[in-house]
Amino acid sequence: MKRIIYYIILMITIIIVLPMFIVKSCSFATTGEKADKRENQSINEKQGVNRGEWGDERNNIKISVYIESEGKIKEMELEEYVTGVVAAEMPAEFAFEALKAQAVAARTYAYGRLKGIYKDKDDIHTYADICTDSTHCQAWVGKEEAIERWDSPSADEYWNKIKKAVEETEEIVILYRGIIANPVFHSNSGGKTENAEEAWDVDPVDYLKSVISEGEEASPSFKTISKISVTEFYNTLKECYPNIKVNQNNIFEDMKILERTQSERIKTIKIGNVEIKGTDFRKIFSLSSTNFELNNKDGMIEIITYGNGHGVGMSQWGANSLAKNGETWEKIIKYYYLGVELDTISNVENILAGS
């Protein structure tokens, strides 16, 4: 009799209970549907939540940072690092939504390198994920140094403002078609950002395309004017291009712009018998950008440069202008990085773990 009862219980388990567990554990939502839910739910839920309210949900991700000024590697929490980047990279006086956009861009940039997705060919910090050299990675500054640099009665207020911008976007990163993006940024573009392939020797990047960037005129580096003697100009070129042949007495007749990029920057310029890339010309003469003009001014060569930086991705001054005009950090991100999505590191980590 007992054997019959055990048999009945076993059959009930197989026929009724087991299928319930199987159905409950399966999901047939598409990747796109999951992405939409993550962006609409998880990001909205975490808006305005400060660090202390995260509890056990936080990943406490650590990142190793090569502190260039100290010549040593320091491990810190990712969010601590992001706070220092925003403090170093963007003026604290900027609009709050611009600071939040900067925090998301900086976090994504760092996370992509932490995961080994983006590695510079010239790896100057082999044993660290990232460094504090702004020409190689991102600038970074600790709280004490930031307050000292600001040297203002509002210094503590600035730090708290930046910290809040980081906390209100905590864990949020930028993705493009499910892959962590490489959201580069610059000070200001001179009115129009640049395509990635025009600034560097890379294939075109769909989300790093040229867009109009308004309101940058407020930047003190929007337009810079420098002058150089014809002799110094020639000697500098001769040092870089020993075989150059150019008429020093009428050098302007020997200069011709061959091609411009989509954003009207100088792509190629010919001086005498030598063709020079705009990016190389910028390096040779230490210009702020490749968006420049050359003029004959009282026997001197006048160089007028527009914008400051490589011009790719988010313009910080453009972001500030958008924020002051009422745009949210999400819209700022999606304006400068075309076709991207937003998600949390928790969700990304879960996907990477195969869950």
C-alpha cells in the first residue's frame, strides 16, 4: 500500500509540479525587449537615489588608476574615480545636467577600459586599467586637490554638486548595439563636432558622427589667435619635413588647402611640395584644434583656431549650453552619441555572467 502511495506522489510531482518550475524559469523576451525594459525601468528607478540608499545592490566595482603625478597605481571604487574625473574635466560652475552627462560619459569610458574593450596601442600604464593623463585617458583629481585648485569660498559646494551628479547617475553607462561605447569628449568643437575617422586612424564609428554644437561661443577657448614669423614657421616645417621646398619670400602663394572634413576642419593642406594632414599640422604648431585659418598679417603668419580638442563626441561647452536651455543629461548624451542606449552596470554584469 505504501509503495502505491509513493508512486502516486511521484507521478503528481512529475506531471504537475516540475513543469511549473520549468515554465517559471524560462523567458522568451527578445534582446531588444530586454534592453527596452532595462532602460525604461532600471534607470528610472535609480534616478535621484544617493549612494547611501543603494545598500547591497551596488557592485562596488574597483578600478586601478595610475596616478601620473605620483607615479603610482591606486585602486579605488569606480564611482569615487568618476567623481574625480568630473571634478578635473568639467568646470564645476556648469549646469547640473551637463555635469551628469559628463559623469555618465566618464564612467562608460572607464568601464570600457576596465573590461579591456578599449586599449590604447601606446599603453603607458600596463598594470593599471586607466591613468590620470588627460592626453591619454581622462584627467582625475582627488577632493583635497580639487578644492585647492578651485580656491573659492564655493569649493565645498562645487564638490558636493559634482558628487551629487555622480550619485544621481550611479552605475549608468552608454551602450551601442549592446556593446559598451567609447564616449570620447572634448572642451568645445568650434561649432560642429568631428567624425572619429577624421581625427584618428580608425574605421568610422556610427555613434561618433559630426553634429552641430551650439552655444560654444561662451568658452574662452572657442577662438584663439596666434602669430608666428615666416622664418620660424619655415624652420618648424623644415625640421619636420627636411625635403620641403617652399618660397619663404612668398610663402602664402605656396600654401593651399586641399581638403576639408565634414565639419569644415582642415583635412589636408599643401605647403610647397609637401602634403600635410590637418591633424599633423595641429601637432607641429601646437594648435587647439584642426579647425584653423592661416592669414598674412603684417608680414607675420596669423593662425586663427576655432574650438579646443579633437572635436569628437561630446562637446563639454555644447553640453552646458543644452543643459542651460533645459535639456536633460539623457538627451545631451543621445545628442552627441548617435543611436546609443543607456543601461546600468548591474545589468551589463549580469549579461556578461550569462544570466
